[in-house]
Amino acid sequence: MRKVLIGILIVFLYCFPFVYFSMYQDFANGSMLGYLIMIVMTSLLAFFSNLFSNLIPLIIGNIISGIISFYFISKMTGIGNWDFYFKPFPPFMLLIVVSILNLIPQFLALKLANRYKNTIKD
């Protein structure tokens, strides 16, 4: 029961549109801090997902976060210079690229959680 509740909590935390937030921070403030926050938060969620639950919340959460980010990015098209700011990629393609690249630190966090679980067992 505990694993299920933790898994649900992790999915709810993943429902934040991390990629949209990062892109918006870049667009509005010219700051890469949003991308750093995204990497840290999703890596922590991946670590705790593997440590306390399983990989299902990680997969579902990434998909939901991507869908919510897609929705918000679609609402930003045509506003100001948004469509041309992320050249050479259009915003939707950058969403896909950043989402895929964001899986790399999450994968590393999964490996770290596996190592941590193995040292606890020994």
C-alpha cells in the first residue's frame, strides 16, 4: 500500500509542466535557471521513484508532464516572439528534444538509486 501511495504522489509531482516552465523562463527572463530546476527536480523524482516504488510512476509522470507542457506551449504560439525565440527549433520540436535529453539525468538517478538500494541490502 505504501508503494502505491508513493507512486501516486510521484505521478502528481510529475504533473508539473517542467519543460514548459523551463522554456518560459528562458523566453521571459533569458535565464537557463528553469532548465536547471527541471533537471534537478525530475532527477530527484526519478531517484525516489526507483528507491521507494517502481518505474511505472516515472514513465507515467514523464508522459503526463510532456502532455501538459505541450498544452501550455500550444497556448503560447503567436504571442510575441515565442515562435522564433528558440531557433533553430520551433517550440514544439524543442519540447521533444528537451524531454528526451531530460531522460538522461533521470536514467543516471535511477542507476544511483539502484546502487543505494544495493548498499543498504549489504
